[in-house]
Amino acid sequence: MSDPHPIAAAARAAKRAAAAAVSIDARFIDRLVEEFYAKVRADPVLAPIFTARIADWGPHLARMKQFWGVILLGEGQFNGSPMTLHAAIPGIGEFHFRRWLALFDATLRELEGDAGATTLVGTRARSIADSLLTGIHIHRDRRRDLQAMKGLSHA
């Protein structure tokens, strides 16, 4: 698929180049997603949230691999509404996102072949978590205070 706009094409090329420079490829994403979600399914905090919503893990894992392929490699497309899905989970908040990030970071460290990959992927994961939490504060919780707009970065 070619991008219809040169700026979009350049952004995808930059993602691919940044990923290639630190040995991130589809195989790395596959291992990351598989090993991370194995931790999630065993985690006493996050497992109940996920298992209440995911009956068949195969399609979810495939979707997450697709998502991270877009985020890290600029490959393919991801159509979905992560904000809507996360905001619909009653009681989910900063504690859960911090736990998610802790498991994600632990998985990255275990897989680390290049410290640059750990930094790149970890930074993107924190940005996503921060954005989701900020959106939940604003949309679900109807907060308008400055702290709500800072997501995870305020702590």
C-alpha cells in the first residue's frame, strides 16, 4: 500500500528506519505481544479486567500485533477505538495503567537485544498509556482540572 500523501509516506518511512536501527521487526513485536500478554493473564490486578472482556485470546493478540506494527513499524493500518474501549471499563485508572506499564517494561527488559529498542518501545507505550488515561479523565470522568490533562505525567 502506498501513502497518498508525501508527509504520511515520510512518517511511515521514518518509523521503519527508527525501528530497523534498533532491530525492531515483526518477529520482535510478535514476541513482545505474546510474552507481555502472558504476564497480563497471570497478573492478579490486570487478569480479571482482561479475562472479563476477552474470551478468545487469539484474535486479541493478533489485533495487538497489528496495533504495535502500525505504532512501531508504520506497517498496515489499525482501525479501532482504543479510547472508547478503555473508557468503558468501570474503575480503570492510574493504578491499572501503571501496573500495565510495569509489566510491559519488564517484558521489554527480558527481550532486550538493543537498549535503543527498549527505550523506543517503552517511550511509545508510556505515551499511549498517558493519552488513554488523560482521555478517560476527560471523557469518562468529565474532569477538566489541569491534573486530569496530565495523565500519568503528573505523578
